[in-house]
Amino acid sequence: MKIGFIGLGNMGAPMALNLLKNGHSLQAFDLSEAALRKLADAGAAACASPKAAAADVELVVTMLPAAAHVRGVLTDEQGVLAGIAPGVTIVDSSTIDPASVQAFAKLAAARGNAFVDAPVSGGTGGAAAGTLTFMVGANETLFADVEPVLRAMGKNIVHCGDTGMGQVAKICNNLLLGITMTGVAEAMSLGATLGIDPKVLAGIINTSTGRCWSSDTYNPYPGIVDTAPASRGYTGGFGADLMLKDLGLAVDAARSAKQPIFLGALAQQLYQAMSAGGQGGLDFSAIISLYRSRASQ
Amino acid sequence: MKIGFIGLGNMGAPMALNLLKNGHSLQAFDLSEAALRKLADAGAAACASPKAAAADVELVVTMLPAAAHVRGVLTDEQGVLAGIAPGVTIVDSSTIDPASVQAFAKLAAARGNAFVDAPVSGGTGGAAAGTLTFMVGANETLFADVEPVLRAMGKNIVHCGDTGMGQVAKICNNLLLGITMTGVAEAMSLGATLGIDPKVLAGIINTSTGRCWSSDTYNPYPGIVDTAPASRGYTGGFGADLMLKDLGLAVDAARSAKQPIFLGALAQQLYQAMSAGGQGGLDFSAIISLYRSRASQ
Amino acid sequence: MKIGFIGLGNMGAPMALNLLKNGHSLQAFDLSEAALRKLADAGAAACASPKAAAADVELVVTMLPAAAHVRGVLTDEQGVLAGIAPGVTIVDSSTIDPASVQAFAKLAAARGNAFVDAPVSGGTGGAAAGTLTFMVGANETLFADVEPVLRAMGKNIVHCGDTGMGQVAKICNNLLLGITMTGVAEAMSLGATLGIDPKVLAGIINTSTGRCWSSDTYNPYPGIVDTAPASRGYTGGFGADLMLKDLGLAVDAARSAKQPIFLGALAQQLYQAMSAGGQGGLDFSAIISLYRSRASQ
Amino acid sequence: MKIGFIGLGNMGAPMALNLLKNGHSLQAFDLSEAALRKLADAGAAACASPKAAAADVELVVTMLPAAAHVRGVLTDEQGVLAGIAPGVTIVDSSTIDPASVQAFAKLAAARGNAFVDAPVSGGTGGAAAGTLTFMVGANETLFADVEPVLRAMGKNIVHCGDTGMGQVAKICNNLLLGITMTGVAEAMSLGATLGIDPKVLAGIINTSTGRCWSSDTYNPYPGIVDTAPASRGYTGGFGADLMLKDLGLAVDAARSAKQPIFLGALAQQLYQAMSAGGQGGLDFSAIISLYRSRASQ
């Protein structure tokens, strides 16, 4: 299939490479010439604008940092909507707010194009390995159309409901993730301070009602899970500033829905404190540093 | 073994019955004559005081509502310490603060008695079925001594470390449980408000990084987990007022340890609001009512 | 002076009327024809667009609900920037985020126009009486220019610093106001529950270190301050949904500045709960209902 | 009047000296011999126990760190209740929880003694100068009896209601104080980060709806109020650990009353974080350090 691909950053570049590897032909665009050249070297056609990348393709994929970038890429004079043929679907894998998805879908529909939200989880590792999870918001027909293409980049392609529901799923999951990780940080720190062996405590939690992914797979306390960032200085993994961004999306979505999220809003502030302290580049499990290292600061 | 058993409430009574069933002989005491008579009918010797129940036994087990009751049962004129023989171990299965455990262990040691903390999880159902989990704080020798007796009442007998660490394990697990349950309530409510099918959302969370016991086994949103209290009007299960009590113990322990627990303290207030609203008798997963039913109140 | 005035809502209309009363000549615009006609009846020239209202005037004043409206009014094809003469200053009295102010100032500067932020406090009462407080962000020269015009609509014209600082002042004050009001609600509710006479408690607070405007002038407990909304069913005053909007601006500004505001974020969620409960139209001091009426709900 | 005085710490010693200066005769006790000797040098009779200090006096005053100490001083074998004559009133100026006050009043009543709670504000400076504020819980008759004695140690003697209401008043005021101070810290920090001159911001707040004692008299931002601890390195004043203790009393009282206090519980955790960071000895306005110095830590 001939695909237009816009956004060749840490996530987008390996995703585009996987499309190439799976036999698709690509028209690519990125603001960074270096990123664009790298993909051209791998066989993609380098384009001068989103408009050019979207011309004469069967599908457009975008992977951008935030809603403002998606808006620009779509609506600028040299944007996707200026070049795309009617009937061609746009799949946006950026993580953005559901309200923007609805707005973009409306803009696209006015030109005769469908807009599918398909944010991912799995990080740069999953993007490179082609094992991402895609959370897709689309009607049944559209989902059936895009699913085979997404399978070239991911392992789990989950249909979350209609337009926007892919973002809702991702935002709600990451809201809960930010809360459980901070909760595990509190429970492990309190236990350690009170004298229990952290490994014993983690063992009890993991076979009891406190059990969660943040405890049994990604425990923030050093030395509990060998493969977790906590056991290698909180490097790699899912950056705290990305968690902060996602909690911000959750708080914004909650605001527009007038739905209070007390713990989520507090977790956002805690991640903000972590980021303000210069640690936003660490893995998000390093939130435990707010609880553990104070006395020694 | 001849055992003194003090505290025949909703939890204590079935625990004592299981000891009888397993061939132990019991000297029982409770302030309620009805509770006492019921156990006497089952074969226990009814005693007039904790002192009497502790006389000439090989082990004493206490199961009481709070630390103040344990203190009274131990130190009153007609208390356990006035009747117990030196060398006999006291196992306290109440859920109390670790500092009180240390204090009681010191009082017991002064009389030549060991004091073991062994709080349980599993609820009244687990107490009746003999499938409780015991979280035990004791040195290796003591643990080996009491473990066979506890096995008559429970399935998992977990050695958590030295004196007090049973309580630490329980408090930290339940702190995390209160946080994850409230977090799931927020994520599910936000998702539902934003329009995603709650079953789809739960399915995504349960196979993703938000996964936790509160989501996959005990989801607070009605209709997600058939066996969860949410699917039967929040009856049965683990009462919200008990969760409120345990969060209070966590906040107190954190205070004495000067260990901040931001989310835990906020969860405590949310459970307090729920209790103040007259819903403290419901299952603790009904915390979701703070998020869902406001508009219709 | 000939002034273009855009935005004739609950606040804008009385402000515009005061400009007329003080001898200024007005070119007015509003999307609502009724609002526009009302001002025309009072002597203003009714215009067909912001562009028309801004043509041939010496100053433009805008009073709009949110940043998105200001952006539209400025940049639409029929917007202010399409009609305004170079050198004419735009004074925006809307309450919006400081980052948008900077963006709008940049857009205006590109056309040779200055942009001054001048949000107000004082409510519709103050707008009608001409006793508003204006918090002005502008350099010294610009402040001197606009101050006489603002004086026709307000009593206190406060110079808060350069562009954007008017909004910063308003946002920070209202952040603190949301926190102190909620704090007074907590202290008064706790005291009343514990049995102290609320009037006695308020008297002690007001002469002690807890003293604040929310306690001595606008106490949320009924019957303490005769002139406060609490003594007339929480009607009139400053609406809870407006406080919710301002807390949202504070949380957003804090996010962009990576500055944690723990209590502010929690207050936002509490106002969100109040609004979700259908009480967003009441005065913001009705936040005390979250604390007081639960048991009787 | 002949008075028994127990507790000669930083607060108690200068209070006792003021009683001596006002012509009262004192029987004093403290666990510290040095403290006791110092008061004996000033003219008090040094006693060997609370019992001895309470013998043959017309009034007993106690000033102790926490409820546990008051209980001990009252009920120990060598305690006040063992030595005091029937009909003599006990005035406790310690800051403790209202529930303990009720319990102590009951114990005293059983011996024929009245128990009055009279916690103070004003710090060690006020204690030395005799300008303390006393918040008194007592019936009308008792209040009239003790008021003249308290006037020897304080300037404002406030009748807060019946037994326990002195503590309720102090706890509620200090709960609000902890919230407003943290709120001012948030508003000032956010404003400064966003670029407004902190003096200008404080000036606006102090003449607007955010006005409070924590802002206009004791502003936590350095350089705003010359006489505030913030302008002398946060030394002197009211220690953060004392605020932490009082917020703990508020949270405990709220728990027993099932009254949620969301902001208060969060403020407690913030003060706990400050204390855990080794800054509990600073003035409580140094809570602003949680907001300002992160990036530079």
C-alpha cells in the first residue's frame, strides 16, 4: 500500500521503518532533514511538505508530539488536507485529547476524509520491535480497513469504540497507571521506613489485593524487579515528563467533562514537582524519589 | 493444644470454631454473653475474664477491634497478663498500629511472654472457610511455633519479619489497595463519562499497564466483574468503614515515621466523605459513588 | 475618545455603558443582536463585525469569555486586526491565560498595535457601579495611556507589571481565594461538627492567625456575615463555575511553568465535584456544601 | 492565690514566672531538675511530684507536650488526682485533642474536680511578655473563676464554650492557618515563576479577596514583610513541626467526627514532607521551600 507518513521522531521513525519492511511504499515528511534523509535511505520517498506526502496515497499516518502539531500538519497551507484525495483515511497515532480528535475528524470529514485515532503504548522499544499496542477509535468498517496496516507496526490492535475512544482508552489507562505507580511508591516507602524488608513486602503485595502492574512488573523500589528501570538507575522506560503530559490530558478531559479526579490531579502535581526538580527525564517510576530521599537531600 | 481465645466477634468466632474443629481445646472469653455461649455450645470452655481464659494454656489468641481493646485485654486487673504462665506466647490477630505492637511486646516480655502480631486478610468468608491469610511478625523460632496453629484457621501463613512487621505488611497492602480502588473508580468514571464502553475500557486496562486487582478482580464499576460487590449493589465484601480504619492506621504510621503519603491521605478523606454520607457500611468499592452519582443526587 | 468595544455580555454591557456615560463615543459589536441593540439604544454605534468596530477608533476594548474567543475576535477575517489602524492599543479585559496574552500581543505587534491585558474583579455589581478593580499588564507609557479610560469603568486601576502580568495577578489572587474559601469551609464545618458555636469560632478566627477575607467578609457558614451569600442561600456573588474556570487557568499556568500547586489542584477538583453535582450556578462559597450536607443527602 | 504548676518547658516556664510576678504563690513540678531549680530560684516551691505540687492549692495549671503526658500527670500514682483537694480546678494549657479533654474532665469529675482546657497562641515570645491568647473551654462560672488567673499570663482570654471548646477553637484556627499559609506559598511561588514582581503581587492580594494573615502579616516570600520570619531565614516564629502536630490533631478530630477535611489532610502531608526533609525546626512559613527551591536542589 502507498502510505503518507508524517512525523519521524523517536516513535515515528521506527514505525515508518516497519511499514517499509512489511512491503508498503512510503511518502515521508518531517521538519528535521536528518530524520527525513534517514528514512529516504531506507527506501521512502522524501517529501517537501505534509501536502506532498499526502498526495496520491491510500492512507496517511501521523505521529506527532501534541494536538497543536496535528492541527498544523492537517490545516496549514502546505498541510495534509490540502493534498489528500477524497476518501483516503488519516490515522493519527499521536497522544492527544479526545476533544481535538473530534474537531480534526470534523475538519477531515468536510473534505471527504475519515480520521482515525490510534495512540500507542509500548515505547520506543515496542516501536522498533513492531510490538506496539494500538488503541483504535473508529467505526467497524474503518477499523477493518486500517487494522492490517497497523499490524505491520504493532502486536495488539485494540478496537476501543468510535472516533476518539482510542485516546479515551489510553488516557484512562495512563491516569490509572500514574496513580498506581505513585501508590506503590507510597506503600513501599512507608513499609521500608517502618522496617519491613522491601522484597518481603513486594512479595506480599503481589500475591494480595494490592497487586498491580506497577508493583509486580515495574516496582519503583530498587532491587525488587531486576528488569525494571528502578534496578538500573531509573533510565530507559517511560519518561516522567511523558507521564506528566498524559496526566495533564486526563485532567483536561476531566475538566471538560466536569468529572472530578482527585487522586489523578494530585498525581499530576507530584509529577510536576518531580519535573520541576530536574528529574523529568528519568523513568516515571522515579516518582518514589519524592518519598525516599528527602532526609538526605 | 490448649488455647485461650479472646474476642468472639464476626471474625473471631469463626476462627475459634476452626481451632475447635482442628482438635484444639479452647478457653474462650468475650464481653458478649451470647457470643460466649455460642462458642461454649460448640465445645469451648466459657471463661469469666481474659485472665481466666489465659490460665493454664499453651497459647493465647486475641482478635479485637482496635489497639485500645488489646491494651485493656492484656493489662486490666482481670487481663491476660495477670493470668498467663511465663513462656506462653500471645498471638494477636487484631489489625492495629505497629507502635502499639512494640509496646505490647515489651509489656509481655516483662512477664516472660512473647507477643506475635498476626493480622489477617480474607474477611468473614475466609474466617469461616479457614482460608484466611495471616501476616505474621515474629522471629524464626516463634514463627515456627505458631505457624501450625494458624494453619488451622488460614491457608497462607506469611512470615513478614520480626515483631510488628505483620501489621506493617497489612497496613501497606491496604494503603495501596485503597489507592488503587479509588484510582480505578476515577479511571472508569472518567472513561464512561467520555463515552467509552466500560467493559471495553476494563478489558484494555486489565491487559495493560493499569492492570490491578481492583480492576481485574474487584472492579467497582457495575457489570464488569460478575463476582464483585459492584455487581450486587455493593453488599458483602470489605466494608468501606474498615478501609477507612486501615487508611487511618497508615496515615498514623506515616506520621510517626515522618513519611509523607499524599495519595493515601487523600484517599482517607474520600473514604471519610463516603462514610459521612452514610455509605460506610457498603463494600469499599462503592467509593465510585463519589464520582458517578453526583449529578443525580 | 472614540472606542471600539467588543463583547457585551453580563460584564461587558455595563462596562460599555459606563464609557458612554463618561462621554466617550463607542463603536460596539456582539454576536447577540439583542445585546447590540440595547447598547445602540444607549448611544453606541452598532457594528456588523469586530473589524468594523475597530475601524477609525483610538482604542479597542474586548471583554470575552475565554482565550479562544479573543483569538477569533482578533484574527478572524472580519476581526479586529483586519480593521484597526496601526498604533491603536487593544485593551483585553477578559480573564485568560498569560501565555495567550503573550501570543496575542505578538500578533498585535506584527500589525503595529499594542495589546494590554486588564482583567477585572468586582463582578456584575462592580461593572454596573463603575467600581471594578482593573489589574493591568502594560509598560509604563501604555499604562499611563489607558488608565484614564479604565477609570471610567473602575475604581482601582492597578499596574501589575508588563504585558501578561494583569492576568498573572488575577489568577494568583483567585487561586488563593479558592484555597482560603475551601479552607474556611473545612475549619467552620469541623468546628461545628465538634460542637463549637460557629459564631464564636468565626470571631476567634477573625481576630487570630486564621483571619482572611473568606472568613471575615464572605464567611461560607450561614448566619455569620449578614451581607454574605451564605446568608441568602448562596445566591448572587461570584459563581462557583467562574471560580472553577479561574482555578483551571491557575492549574494550566502552573503546568506550563512546571510549578506544582498542590492545594490549588485539589481545590479545582472539589469545585469540579460541586459543579458536577449541579451546584455550579451557586456562589462559590457554597463549596461548604461538600462538607456539611453529606449525612442528610 | 496558691497555684500548682506542672510543666516548665519553653512555654510553661515563662508562664509560671508571670504568675509569680503577679503575686501568686507557686508549687512547681517538672521532670527536668534544671527547669525546676530555675523556677525555685524565682520564688516557687519545687515539688517532687505532680501529686505534691497539687497538694493544698487553690488551682492547678498544666502545660505539657501532648495528651499522653497530661494523662500521666493526672493519673499516675504520684499524679495530680492523687494529691488534689476536691473542688479545686485543673486548667490545662497544653494543645491536645478534644476527645482527651472530655476523658480527662470525666476522670477529674469523679474526684470532684473541674477540668478546664485553655490552650494558648502567641508562642514563647507571648509567654514571656504575658501577652498570650487563651482559648478557654469551661462553663460560665468556671470561666469567671479562672479568667483572672489567666490574665496574669495573657492578654486575650477568650471564652470558646463548654469543656473542650478551647481545643476545638485552637485546632480549627490552626487548621485554617496551615491551609492559608500553604495557599499563599502556592500563589506567591506561581506568580514569581510567571514573572510578576512578588511585592506587587502581595500588594494586590492584600487589598483584594485573597487577603489573609498569612499574606499581609506573615508572608512566606522573602522580602515582603520585614518583620516576618521569611525575611530572616525562617528562624524564630512558629515551628513547622508544631504546625505539623496541630494539623495532626485536626485530622484526628476530623476522623473521629467523620468530617472530611481534604485540604487540611494534604497540608499535613506537605508539612510532613518538609519535616522529613530536615526542615521541621524552621518557621512554618518555610513550607514555601517545597515550591521554590526544587530546581536548585
